[in-house]
Amino acid sequence: MPPETPRKLKEEEGNTDQALRPASWDAYIGQERIKDNLRILIEAAKRRGEAADHLLFSGPAGLGKTTLAHLVAKEMGGSMKVTSGPAIEKMGDLAAILTNLNPGEVLFIDEAHRINRMIEEVLYPAMEMRKLHVVVGKGPSARTLLLDLPPFTLVAATTRENLLSQPLRSRFGATFRLGYYNSAEIAEILSRSARILGTAIEPTAINILARASRGTPRVANRLLRRARDYAEVHGKLSIDEAVSMGTLELLEIDELGLEPQDRKLLEIIIGKFGGGPVGVGTLAAALNEDRGVIEDIYEPYLMALGFLQRSSAGRIALPAAYDHLGVVRRGDLL
Ligand code: ADE
């Protein structure tokens, strides 16, 4: 057989991602308070025969914001149109999406903090009054057409709520902040995913993978697939303790889920800058990494572990980070 191209592999992962995505509230593990709130909000809207209020989901990547949006759309009995902030390049792109919505439909905008500010202004009357202002023509003959839009629910997702403009933020009827899942929830997600994939996994292996999953279902499912590969290649019938440890070692992921770049980030702050504070721009240059990736992926988890603090002066490594890396703090020896 010819070797598979990366693209094919990516598509296959995309397919299993789809297969693992919960299709009902009952199958969705964790985020209990958010689910309770959403159920009430949706049920009330349905009883009134209205579209649900516009919703904002914020939180780190991979926690299930898109999945929740799918569940909201399903519950409202309709379909969902999907786009993202950077995909809406021109006013016409947004106008086309909005005028093509079916009554009661959900419009999901991912990466909402990357919506262009000019385009955002078109969203305001659309969200508030279901009106679309379209400018036709140029110069003195330009006119504004006012189009009526069908009732719809805008569901926006962002990893950076603080980057959303205040006028946009204030137009959502409810904002839900998704937090990291605890180990028990991740363990339950791993069990469910293993069942769906038809892979046997031992309880000790579940616990090891759960601890290394960064409180993030997407990471947990990715580790599970890698462990399944590892078991298969080593002729094991189930994912056991040795398989899960071997998988993490191969991926250079430690028992808390830190990857080489996470450790390097902490080592730079501690080794080169005496523990901080260090500006994020300096860290980005030292790590040769995009500043946005540092802020969106590495830092939120390191902060959740109590390893890192963001201050106005920069990033500071906390005592737990020294302990984890096995570094002796200056002063401890005195
Ligand atoms: N897969 C990804 N996120 C999940 C969740 N919250 N519950 C169950 N399965 C998931």
C-alpha cells in the first residue's frame, strides 16, 4: 500500500473527531452549569416560539464550544450555518450568510475576536433588530437598503473574550465561560471515546492519559488515538499502563501534559530571566513561537496548574513550576 499522505491522515482524524463528538446533552460530559443554563434558555425560547437569545461561548481551545453550538442548534430543531471571524473578509460575505439563514437557524461564528471591526458594525443591527444595512452604489448616488432578516440565534465562540469589542460583547443575551475539565470528567470522556472507537483500555491507563490531557477533551481524544496506534504496533490487545506511558514518552509529554514547548517556556523564564517578570513578546522570540499560540494554548494551562502568573510587568514562574521541573529556587539553599 502506498504511504498515506498527511492530508489523508488529517481527514481521518477529522472523521473520528466527528464520531466522538457528543450528539446529545446526555452524552456531553462536564460543563454541568452551562448545560443547565442552556437547557432552560432554550426551553423557554421554544415555549415562546422565538429564536433563542444570541450566545457567546468563551474559553481555551478544545473544550467543546463548537459541540455546544451544535447541541443548541439541534435542540432548537434547526440546522446550523458555520463560519469564522477571519473567513468573513468583506461586508458582502456577511450579508450573504445572514440573508441565507432559515428562520430559527443558528449562525455559528468561530474565532469571533477576529471579526473585522467594520464588519462587526453590520452585525449590531442584525443582532438587535434583525435588520441588515446594505450600501449600494458609490459616492453621491450611494443608498442604504434596509433588509429584514429571519429570526436567528448567533452563537459566537472565542478563545480571547478580552479581545472582543465591548459593543459586540454587550449584544449577547448570555455569555458562558468554559473551564478545563477535571480528571474524573476527562476519564469519563476517554472511556466513552474508547468504547466508540472499539478500543479496550484499562482503568490505570485511563488515569494516566487523563492526567496528561490538559483538562481538554480534544487533547484526551488525540492521546487516546495515539495510544491505540501504539498498542496496535506493539501487538497489544488493550491500552494498558505500559502502552499509555510509552505513548506519552514517545510524544515527549510529561505526566501533567506538558509538552517540550511548555517546559521550554518555563525554563526560559527561570533560567534566563531569574523567574520573571518577562514580556510575552520576549518569550515569543526566545521560543520562536507565535505570540497568540503562547497566549491561547500554553499560558492558560500553565496558569491553571499554578505554574505561571501573568502580571502587567510580564510573566512570572511560580514555585510549583520550579518543583515540577526539579529546579532549585534562588534563596532555597540559603
Ligand atoms: N468529546 C469531546 N468533548 C466531549 C464532552 N464534553 N463530552 C463527551 N465527549 C466529548
